[in-house]
Amino acid sequence: MNKEIGRDTGNRVKIGAILGKYGVYIALLVLFVSLSIASSSFLTVTNIFNILKRISYLRKLKKNNGYTACISFLDSANISNILSGNKYCKTIVSIRGDIMADISYYRFISRPLAKVLYQYADKVIVVSKEIEWKLIHFLKMPKKKVIAIKNGYDCEWIAEQMKEMPKQGIKFNAFPDMNWKVVITVGRLVDVKGQWHLIRAFANVIKAEEQAVLFIVGDGDLKHYLEAVIKECNLNKRVILIGYSDNPYWYLARADLFVLPSLYEGYPNALAEAVCCGVPCIAADVHSGPREILAPGLNAVGERVSDISEEEYGVLVPGCSGRRYTGNEALEPAEQKMAEAISMLLSDDSKREHYRQRCFSRSRDLNIKEIIDQWIDAIS
């Protein structure tokens, strides 16, 4: 989706002057070849025509409406934004994930895009300091063009949503007794979210915390696998797959602890939203984002933690391997650390209250009102 903002303030550079007379077409050719490596279906007449059509239409919008800037999010929109030029307004693209992560889409699509095209944008906005550093040091993007602006959250709206019962998901009368200690995680049921590691760790937690229950909010392709792990761990009555909910904040409001077991992130919205809800948080210290939310004083690109680390706004634990286990296999070391961290916070009311108050303090930094000013500065 593209957002066009404001009035043209001048001081623009023609993209043609940068790329040269045939530079746009060369860039398009390199782009299509890169994309075809990852997806044989990309190089179709229809797809190419649609991209060219979008570029042409966006160029006309920029020419006729006097915008200050055109801001795009995600690769497809970024392509159109850059190749439609910055003659009539600034071109600002946004990268929402860690494109240096070792997955096929980033390796064959996002990185080639960044190398070939993104240097021609006026600004490249990323969601974390770690991603900013990687673009500058690994992809050699000009430092003056790359800016880290974290996601912003409407904390007042979230506070209202915490009071509203969801229309989708488990209803109030099915919610566990309030004497239970509720651990929660929120996210799509996909590999990158690593929920099976949390389920396996939770099997150890209940040995010490008999009142603990785990809620997993979200839906996805891994549902049947997670159900199997739950059954193998004999956790059918202690781990509840809520499914998709239109209002996860209601569940967060009733949670004692939030856990992020992801294998990698860009900037984890679920973790930031849990902070905004005042829920004490444990997060795997993976690339990128979790430590920038819970431990902003740590070096964003520094060595990841190898043990339980109590930080300024939450607790970091080592990231898990991503290997798919059955529920009967022994815990890997990172899962054991996760279990220990959960038990530590569930058994210590004063420590949970300490982190609850720290979350409320941190939420002021995450408020959308603060982030808007950073975007305005980037556009100016």
C-alpha cells in the first residue's frame, strides 16, 4: 500500500539522471531475473504488465497531485514507488523485516531489490536499529539515506480494546478461573513464530507452577502440528489454542505473562503491544527487534544472550533452534532456559509487578504520537 503525503517542497532529483537513459529498464531486467530465481510464476506476461501499469499510474499521480512524498511499504509497492521516479516528489520506501535473515524470500527477492533499486530512493525507513546497521554495513547503502523508525502504537485505543470482549475466539465463560496464572503468546501459527518450543517448555513449567495455563492466540498452517505436540506433552487441559481473535488485547489484559518464542523477527508487534498492555514480557533474543523493545540499552547488533537476562523492560532468553520436535523428546538448552524464566516470573509476584510498571513506562516511548514526529522529520 502506498501513502502519498503533502505538498511538493522542491529540491528534487530526477531518477533518470541517476540511472541514466536506459537505467530504469536495466534495473527492471535485473529485478525480474532475481525474482524469477525464487518464483517461476513471477515472470509472466500478466505480472510484468501489472507492474508496468502500476508504475505508469503512480508516475501520473505524482505528477498531477503535488505531493511532498510518496511512501511505500513492502517490496511490491517499493518497486513501483522507486521506478515511478522522484522527479515530482520524494520517494520514501520502507523495509519491514530483517532482509538479512536466512530465508529464501529475503535471499532471492528482498536483498536483490535492496541492492539494485533501494539506493535510488530518497529515504529508506527500517523498523529497527539492527536492520539499519545491516543495510549500511552488508548492503553498502548510503548511511544518510537509511533511517530506523520503530513501529508506533495507539496506546489509548489499545487500553479501550482491553475492556472489550472479543467477537471471535473463546468467550468469557470459557476463560480459565482468574486464580490461574495465565501465560500468553500471540502470533500466526507458522514456523517463524516457534510456538512449539514454548509448548514444550511449558510442560516443564507446570511441574513447578500447578496453576499455570498457556493461551496461544492466532491461527495458521501449524495448528495440527501444535495440537500433536500438546497431546504428546499431555497438556490438553493446560494449553489452549484460542485461534484467530479480532481483539487479542482482551486476552492480554487478563494475562500474567507474555512470551515471544519467535525464531526471528523484524520488529515484533505482538511483543510491543504486550508492553503497551502492561504485561510482563519474556522474549527470545533473536534478530531483530526484541532486545530493542525490552533492552534498548544493549547493543542492537551485539552478541545474543546465552542465559536468562533480566533487562530494563523485560527478560531476554536464548533463541531456540527451530527444529521441529515431538512432545516426547528432551528439551533443548534454549527451551530449558525459557521454562526457567517463565517459572521465575510466575513464582515472583513482586518481580512481575516490577516489570508491569516498567512496561507502562516503556509504552510511552512506543506511543504513535512520538513516532509520527520521526516520520515528519524523515519526510521534511
